[in-house]
Amino acid sequence: MSEHSRPDSRYAGFEQGPIRPPSEAASLLLRVTRNCPWNRCSFCPVYKGEQFSLRPVD
């Protein structure tokens, strides 16, 4: 595992928010899931090692 792919312990407990285009920056976002449901894109390192899940309603 390289230095850049290792999680930084200072950020433990924080979630990576969704990546959206700037044109959607002012829109309301209701997050009902965590991470990426596909998680197979070879060009995207963002959610590697993270499991997709539904967020609780409360």
C-alpha cells in the first residue's frame, strides 16, 4: 500500500462527500447512501475499500 493510498488516521470517522459537478453546487442534496454502489471504475480512487450502504433515516 503506497503512502498516498493509506487512510490518514487524523480523518478517521469522517466521510468523503459525494463528488458533484459545480453546476449542482447550490442544489439541495439528500444523501440516502454511503460510498459508491458501482466501485469498479479503474480511474476513480475515491471510494476504494469502502463498502456501499444505505444511510439510516434518523
